Amino acid sequence: MKVFNQIVKILSFLVITFNLSFAGEDPAKTAPFSTEVDAIGTGAMTFLEIGIGARAMGMGGAFVAVANDASATYWNPAGIVWADNVQIEVNHNSWFLDASFDFMSGVIPLPDLNSSIALSVTTIGFGEQPVRTVDRPKGTGESYDARDFSVGFTWATALTDRFSFGISAKFLSSRIWHETANAFALDFGIFYSTAIEGLRLGFSMANFGSSVQYIGRDLDSTIDPDKKVENFDRVPAEYKTDPYPLPILFRAGISYELNLGDFGSALFAADLLHPSHAPEGINLGLEYGFLNMFFIRTGYQNLLDNTSINGLTLGAGIDYYNQNSGFGVRFDYSWADWGVLENAQRFSVGLVF
């Protein structure tokens, strides 16, 4: 009962913190008329919102207060400092419209400094497509492709044996044929293991950085500024694209791991989400482990967000670690329901040295 009361108090604290962190007035709520307007579709480089790691996504993306593997570079930079060994994780999933989404992260502990560092790479893109125009709808004979990627460096330090802080610096790039856009962003995170055994808190803010504006040779053209004037119909011109903000995301999470003795262990997690351009939501996750090796997971994404089409998630994994050699390997799989878009499946492989 004491543990339950503490969890209720901490959840209440998280909700208050969550609200105060974004206490600015929402015009949609204060307008003198009814409106359902939101900012969906107004951000750039939205691939940064795609969840990383089959384990995390099997738990519905409720991972900010769990984040204890190499995928923590995405969920909560402060989590990498609790890795005792060098870790590498590779994640792949076939995204919608035949896009390929990949992620790789490596964590190196620095025990003498009570710190860890990590390098991560995220990329999404699709193969070449034929260039079509109004005049040549069957194709011009040319082809184009598109790709976004992020390269990040993460540093985290343990200020006490329970509390850590982390920061990631990221270079972001997006390309559509000959048009490119670059940006820089920072992620911040804190991780706290409470005095209650198994109870942890996590907070993170992701993608705080510069705006995104595309430039490239395909924006160069010629125009006729005045059709009434002859011999003045091919004036060089450049189309200017508007800058768009990155999708900032604030997360506040709680997790509780329960030791079931001979029956294994159970991990419960919940994240409160506040995106900069979409309604707030809640991610819920559950992981059951047996023999500290076999795991099954389930979760639910974006609870209370009426604009979301994704929800139920399922997953499973095998985690083997040899204490004598210090080598471990982990295989994880997750499935997520995406409504009319059917589903998304992820595969992750992790190595521990």
C-alpha cells in the first residue's frame, strides 16, 4: 500500500510538471468560438518522431523512464550512463510507402568520469522514382529519391548513484532530389531512480533546434513578369521555401519493475507526451520477463489523442548475457497497429561487450 501511495503521488507530480512545462495559452482553447485546429503537418523532419528500438516500441513507446540500453540516445540521453558495458544496437523496419527506416547506436562507458558517451545514426528514405511532369506524365527519363538522416553525439553523467543528466547534439539533413535542408538540434534528459526499489522517473525534451528551409537548383526557374511586354519573358527567378520548425517533443515518464521471484519480473511504464504540433497523449507499456532471458511485451500509444490512428503494440525478445565472458546479445521484435495503414514491424539486434 505504501508503494501504491508513493506511485500516486509521483504520478500527480508528473502531471503537474507536465502542465507547468507548457503553461502558455493555447489559442484553440481560448478562442471565442469552437475550433478543433491543431498544428499537425506543420513541422519539418518528422522522421524524428518515429520510435526507435523494437523493445521500446513493443512497450508502446513508454520508455523514457526505462531507457537503459543503446536506444536511450533517442528516448532519454541520461539513460546511457547506466550501461556497464559497451553496447551496440541496430534497428530496422520497413516503413510506410516502401520507405526503409534504420537506426544504429553505440554506447561507451567512462567509469572513471561517472559518464558515458554514445554515437547514433538514424536514416529514412526510399529508392529511385521516375520524374513525372504535367507535360510528360509517363516520365521524363530521369529519376529522383529522397532521404533524411540524423547523426548525434550523446554525453551523460551520473551526478549521484540515483540521478543522471544527459544531452545529445544532432546534425540533421533532408534531401528531396536536388533540394537539401540542414539543421542542428539538442536533446536533453534526466533520469532518477527513486528510493523505492524498482521505481524510476524520466524526463526528456527532444529536437530543440533551428528551423528547416530547403534550397537547391530545382528551385531556380524563369518567369515572364509582364506578358504585355515583348522580348522580356525569360527572367531568372528563384523560388524561396518557407522555414519550418522541428518537431519538439517533451516526455515525462514513470516505470516500476516488480520482482516476481521464480515467476520472473514485470515492468510497467507510462509516458506523458507533449508534442509541439500535435495533441497531448499517453503511452503505456508492460514487459514480462522470465529467467531474465525471455520477454513478452505489450503497450498502447497515444492514449487520449483523438487524432492518432496508431494504438496497440505487441513484442517479444530474447536477451542472453554471459557473466564470465562479459558478452551478450539481444534480439527483439515488435508489431504496432496503424489502423488504415495496417501495421509497422520492427527488428532490433543488440550486442554487449
